[in-house]
Amino acid sequence: MTKKIGSFIAITVLLCMTIIYAATTGSVQLSYMEFLTGLFDSTNEKMAAIRDLRFPRIFVAIFAGAALSVAGVLLQAIMRNPLADAGIIGISSGAAFTKLFIVSFFPTYFFLSPIAAFVGGAIACLLVFMLSWKSGLNPLKLILVGIAINAMFSGLTEALISFGASSAGAITSSLTLKTWDDVTVIATYGSIGLVLALTMYAWCNVLVLSDKTAKSIGFHVTGARIAIAAVAVLLSAVSVVVAGVISFVGILVPHIARRLVGHDHKLLIPFTALLGAFIILLADTLGRTVLSPMEIPASTIMVIIGGPFLIFLIRKDK
Amino acid sequence: MEINQVTVSHDGTKRHLNSVTTAIQKGKVTTILGPNGCGKSTLLSVMSRNNRPAEGQARLEHRDLTDYKPKEFAKKFAIVYQQNDIPQDLTVEKLVMFGRMPYSSLLKKRTQEDEEAVIWALACTNLLEKRKQNLAALSGGERQRVWIAMALAQKSEMLCLDEPTTYLDIYYQLELLELIKELNERYGLTIVMVLHDINQAIRYSDHIILMNEGRIVAEGEPRMVITKAVIKEVYGVNAVFHEDEELGLYMIPLNI
């Protein structure tokens, strides 16, 4: 128990420290004192730049990290598969494709892109379930079908781009140039998704039982699966719309979180949200400061760390 | 529970259950016997609502099984399946608490009644001392008892067990069958189980349902059902029977 409380305190402190570091570091440098006084001083010019450029980026990174990581936990619970992740089984690429489709062909309906992305993600999720379901869940088949669906939607997206569909800003797969409008979108939908996820912890816990056993205690297995999947798709879709496709977060973060706070979703979901927010913000901040003025996208850093970590996990599990 | 002319087919051609009619008697131990693929599990899946009859009806307390809401049904009928993955990082107590699901709702907190039911279930299965332990740390026999405790926490009148002794060595097999007997005698639970061992079935059942090729071949008191001719017909095995004061009726399979 002390380990769990300690983990929560540690991650909260780390997240706060990273936020302050991210806000004060970069082409415009600020001391911590300047930053603290600047927070309450609207005349400071340096601070105005930070407010308009860096704060949106920080907020988007935090919400995207939390949303993608929690989406991973939810998908892993309903698919009873530790490798389920929105980026791997095609939900993110489905969302990215439909978003690009709307933006390219119906640019006047740009404001509908979160809904379009949700529909795309839901189609991908549904396809994965339908095609891999044969009298029950088969973990291996599910991942294979998911990879195929992912490849298909990525291909479709590339096809759209090569037909010249991609206007500038149609697929922003990074955290650069974020505005307060982006923050509004991801904070609104992201908060809804995260709150819903937190209320579903008990359902996620029951899903560790086999479907038959869960059914025998009067649990609506299918209903719960659909509801949880919908929340996972919402969280993934809104991240894709605002921050682009970031792979591996959904696998990496829940796994570390389980080591630290255990498998009970009551603690796992909130902890994963905090840890995901911290990791993406850290990746983004390192990406833009380490080789400054060059920028490495957070998604690239995640793949560089995530790839070896995934291999480690596969080798560790039998 | 009454099963009335129930027919089930998993693929639409072969009849896995062929017009089966039987009744599970309240307060008795009923064992379903038969060779592999005879329809035992299918019959159990009809009772547990995992399979809908293509023809015929299954009723509990004069109501069709399909009329029950899931939680309502779970208050009347509990089942322990044969293979159960052990969830990681879960204590005995938490797993048994899942058995209270039929009585819970999204907003309701755990009640005194829930706690009492869990303690009772743990006491019945002799697991009170292990309640805080992780499932992974238990032996095979203990794990099987945990699943039974979870079903007991449902506080249903009927308890179904699908091959509860498979994968256990004989000490734990007997321990489990004694537990089932006690649950029946002390708490009046109606027991339905699928067994493979014919001698165990004779010794621990009030009523045996013997199945073959999707039909009920014979049913009734053990000594009436298990006879030389029936064993030869159903299993294709020659067996000798022996009965004495100390051991009761028992069977030794000889050859095929």
C-alpha cells in the first residue's frame, strides 16, 4: 500500500516539475522566479509568448498522453490482451484516415473532425473485433487482425496524401504549433472520456474473469465491452485529431503502471492517466530542447523508446 | 429446474442434444455422466443459459430461463466452470466478492450482507485463513475451492459444477466431493455436476443422468442406472460390479 501511495505522490510531483521545466525552457528562457511572478503579471512580454505558444503545447501533450494511455488500459481490459493499443490495432489510423478524409474533401466541415475521427476509430475497432472473434477472444488472432486493419488504414491515408489531398495542417502528427483552440477540443472530449473511464473501473475489473464466468454472476459482458470500447475510441480519436498518431504509449504506460500500482483498475486508471501525461510531456520537452533548434517529434521519441520496450515485454511474457 | 424436450445444435446439422427431457430435483445431488461428446456439457450450457434451445423449453421455478434478467438468474443459479484462468494480482477475498455482483448496482456500496455472504462462502470452503492471499500462491485444490466460494457468495439455491475434480489429484478430488456433499446436506443446496469417475458418481449422487449421443439413456438412483449392460452399451466397456457393506456398490472396468 505504501508503494502505491508513494507512486501516486512521485508521479504527481514529477508531472508538476516537468510542466514547470517545459514552460521555462526553450528559445525563450525564463528563470523559475520570473515564471512564477509572470504567471500573475499580464504585462510580461516573455510570459505572453509562453502563454500563447508553450502552454497550449503543454496542455495538449498532457491530455494526449493521458487519453492514449487510458485508452490502452481500457482496450487491454476488454480484449484481455496486454498488447492491445489504439496505435497497434488500427484505431488511431482509422481515426486519422477519416479525419483527413473530412478535412480534404469537406473542408468546410472541419469542425466535425473529432466526430469523424471517432467514427473512423469505431469502425476500425469494430472490424478488429468482428474479424478476430470466433466463439471467443483469441489473443493472437486479435493482434494479427489489428495489425492488418492498421496497415489498411495507414495505406488509405497515404493514398489520400499521394492524390494531393494533404493540405498543410491536415495531418499534424506532432505537438508543434498548438493553439488554445486545440486545447479546448482535447480538454473537452478528453475530460469526458477520462471521467467515463474512471467510472468504469469496476467493469474493467470483472473482465479479468472468463466471459462464461463473468456471465454466470449476472454481468453484461457484451454491453460492458461495447461501452468501454466506445470510451477507448473516444480517447484515441480526440488525441489523433489534435496530436496525431503516437504509437506505443498505450502499451508502455499501462505496463509500467501495473508494476507500480497493481492490476486493480480503481488505481490503475488514474495512475495511468498521470503517468501517460508525464511521459508524453517529457518526450515532447526533450524532443524540442535536446537538439535545439532542431525538433524531434514526441511520437518519434516514443517509437524509439517503445520499440525496444515492446521486445522486452514479448520476451518476458511466455 | 425442468428441461422439456430440448434440442440444441451448435452447427445446424448435428443434434448435440436431441429432445432431452429431465427435471433437476430440489435439494438433491444430481450427476450427469456419459462418454466424451455425449452432450453433458451442452445440457449444462442450456441450464446456465449459454445455449438457447432450438426446440423445447428450460424452466426454473415455472419460468422460462430466457425470461430471467442476468442478475436475477444469477441469484438463483451459480456455476463453476472447469478451466479457469487465474487472474493476476487478485486476492481470494476480492475474487469471492465478485460473487456478490448479482446484488450490487453501480451506485450501491458494499453492504453488511455482502460481507457476511463472502465470509460464509470462505468459511464453507475452508479458506478463511487464506482470504488475504494472492490467487497465484494457492494450490490447485485451493483454487478450485475459491471458484466454488465465489459461486456460493451468489447465495443461489442451485449450484452447478462442470467436471470439478478434473486436474486434481485424488486427495483434492475427495476433499472437493466431501465439500459438495456437505453443502448439500447442511445448507440444502441443489447440486448438479458433471463427473467422469463413475464410482465417485455412485458414491456422491442421489440421482444420476446417464447420457449418450445427445440423449438421456437412463436416469434415476445410482444403483438403478449404473448396470453392467448399460456400461457396455454406453461406454463399450466390460465391467464387474461388486457390493459390500463397507464400500457399497462399486465398479471395476475390465476390458473393451
